[in-house]
Amino acid sequence: MSTDDIKELNVLVEDENILPSDLIASQTVAELENELKKFRLEWKKELEEEKQTDKCEFLSSFNKKNNENEVNTRPKNVAVYHQLPNRNRIQPDNFLETENSNPIDLDYQQPKTNEEKAQYLFNKGVILEQQSRHFEAIKFYRMSMQLDADIEFKMSSTKQPKNKSELKHEENPTIEKIESKEQVPSTESDKPLYQIFKEYVDSQNKLCEKAYPQRTKHFSDLPFEVVILILKWVASEHLDMRSLDNFSAVCKGFYVCGRDQELWKLACAKIWGSNNINNYLPMYSSWRQMYLKRARLNLDGVYISKTTYAREGERSLDNFYKPWHLVEFYRYLRFFPDGTVLFLTSPDEPKIVVGKLKQPSNLSNLTQNFYNQFISNEQSIVKGKWTLALSKVCLVLVKKTQIKNTLTSKVGRKKEKETIQEQEHVYRMEFELTGKMNNQLQWKKYEIDTVNKSSNSVNTAIFDLNKIDFPNFYFSRVKSYSINSDAPLK
């Protein structure tokens, strides 16, 4: 080291304002730590101020929403809506005021348990979601899930929202009392609907009014008697009372015509007979109620019963494989208003068979005989009669068959003779009407009498009824049965 350098170092040491290198390093580290502490303190203060401003904005917006739209706007999650009024509110550390609003109401009760806190946070999330503040709502949902993992299930299983009328009664109980005192009991509310509409139609002298002007005559110009005659053709002999109810649902005038007592009395007489129906009328308020409430058969469709069983097949040639067959077949019952019934057992599905179970009414004798022969021989449809006593249905069906036998004589030339043996099968069935709208028939009795006319012998077979081999019949409505009206309701 040169002498000049040594002199410079001595000068630096003697100067008080200039420090050595180690002193400079220690001083800079201390200053950096002080600055870091100040920065941390300022940063914490800024975070706390931001939190307080967010709380103030949220509370001010929430209070405004509650004050302005508490009645009109409600959250979609109505299961928790009724827990929101008078519930806990966020409590700031100090009493805060915003620039454009009044002081915030702090009358609340701090939630104590974790479940109450979770409910409170979940409700806040619902409110924020309805305000389209989804990001903030997710934060509240997460906080509630952290406190109680099943909070969503608990909130959804709370009591269902009340009706509008109940809410009004709770909000204004005094107004309800005043209105109840001022109300005057009306006599129209005690009257049946038919009587109210009848008085209205009589006052107007018209069944209905024209929607648009027209030159030709309108349906409202027809007299009441002619309309009733038309409705008899609508109901027809097939008792299509469903169409009659559809007609009465149009307007007040059509309602009065469709509820006419004469039509429903004829329908009851068609099913139970005109001699017995008057004895049962005091049990019902009207003929229509008797037709709907009393046990009866549905005539505008088919009763169908499906039976399924497994049948053992023949073994293969190697005596190793033995198949099983799943057999399905249907039983069909079609009832007519004149007491006739058609019975058919077939493996075909209902959509194929339903069209065959029709009985033309207005035919000549030749055509009717051909139809009866077609039913008995070709289609295996058995025809009979039915009777109804209370809820018990009795059927008697007759089917005639011919059996051909060949006899060979051993004397002389062999001669073959054919003999025709006539047999008659009589089916006797009993059912019980059950189910809503009389849509089921339950088996009670089933026997077949085989009558051999040549030997005058009768063999009776009684079946053991079980639910597997003899399941219930179920009613299926067929629209095509009531499309055409052959005769009016009489």
C-alpha cells in the first residue's frame, strides 16, 4: 500500500461525519427494519379501514332494500325468507352513519351457537344472491358451511312458506277484525253453483251470447228443450257422460244445460233400472251425484286383465337342454247399457283386440245373425248378460260348440260315419267393483258348466281363484266407442 493511500484513510477516520464500512452497514439494517415496521402498520390500518367501509356499504344497501322492497321483492329461496325479518344483523364496532342515509339500526341479538351463526350467514348469502352479488354471496355460503356442513339441508327442511292470506293476517290482524265486523253474510255463497247460474241464465233469457255478429241463427237462439234433446244425442245410449261434462265446462248457460236433472236421471235408470233408483235418491243430493258416487260399471271402455306364467318345455334329443316358455295372455270384458257383455281370452295386445269388441245395434235380423255367428265361431268371443247388485257384478255367458266324431263299422266293408255332438259351455262369473271411479273388477267366483245335449249330462268345473292366475281387471277408456251415436239417451 502506498503512502498516499494511508494518508487518505487517516483523514477519513479523523472526520466525524464519515463512518467506517461496518458502522455504515449496521446503520442501514436498522433503518430498513424501522421502515418495514411502519409499512406493516400502515398496511394493517388500510385493511381495517377497507373492512369497515365494506361493512358500511353492505349495511346501508341492505337496510335500503328492506325499507323499500320488503313487501314486493322476496328472495327465490322462500324456505328461508320467513326467517329474515327481525333477525340478527351485522354489528360494526362503532355506530356508523353513511352520507345519504339515516343511522343504521343496531337492535339485534348476537348469535351465540355455531348453528345460529351458520343460519345467519346462510340467510345473508341468500339476500346477496337475490341482489346479483354472487361473488359476495359465495363467501357467506362458505363461511356458513365451515360452521355447519349440513346447513343447506337444514335450511331447506325448515317450515314451508305460508300462503299470502296467512301472511296478510299476520301483518294486519287489526284490519282483519275490522273487515270481519263490517262484512255482511251473503246468501249467494250458501247457494249451490247450479242454482246461481240458473238464476243468472233466467235473468238474461239466453244460454250464451254471440262473440261476433253473424247473419245465420246462433246456438243461443235455440230453446232450452231443443238443447236438451241435442245433449241426449251427445250422451247417447253408450252413456258418454264425459262429453256431457266437457260441454257444461264452456259457460254458465251450458253448465245449466249439462247439469239438467232429467239427463242424469235417464243415465241412472239405464244402469240400475227405473224401479229402484227412486229409493236411493234421498242418500244423494242429486241424480248426478248418485251416478258418480254409487258403484257402477264403466261402459265407455274395456276391462282388461293380463296373466303371465312360465310353462315347461320339452327336453332336447340329448336330454341335456330343457327350455322354459313365458306365456302371456289377456282377458277382456266389454259391458253394454242393454245388459250385454262380451268376454274374450286372447294373446293379442289390447290395441289389436279393442276394435273387435263392438256390437252394432241397429242392424237387420240377417246381419245380426251373421254377426252373432262371426263372434261365436271366428273370434272366440263369448256373449252373455250382466247384472249389478250394489257392488257385486254377476255374469252368465253361453258358448255353443260342435264336436265331430267318426265311427267305423267292422262288419263287411269299412264304413265311416260322422256324428256331430253339440256341447254348451255356461260361464258363471262374479266380480267385486273396487278402486277409484270403479276402475277395478276383483274375482269372487268362476265356474264353467259343460252341458252335453246328446247324453244330457252336466259337468261343472270350479276354479280356485288366486291373484297369480286370476289377476284383477283394470278399466281402460276407448275413445272410438263413443264417437258415433246410434240412438239418443232414453
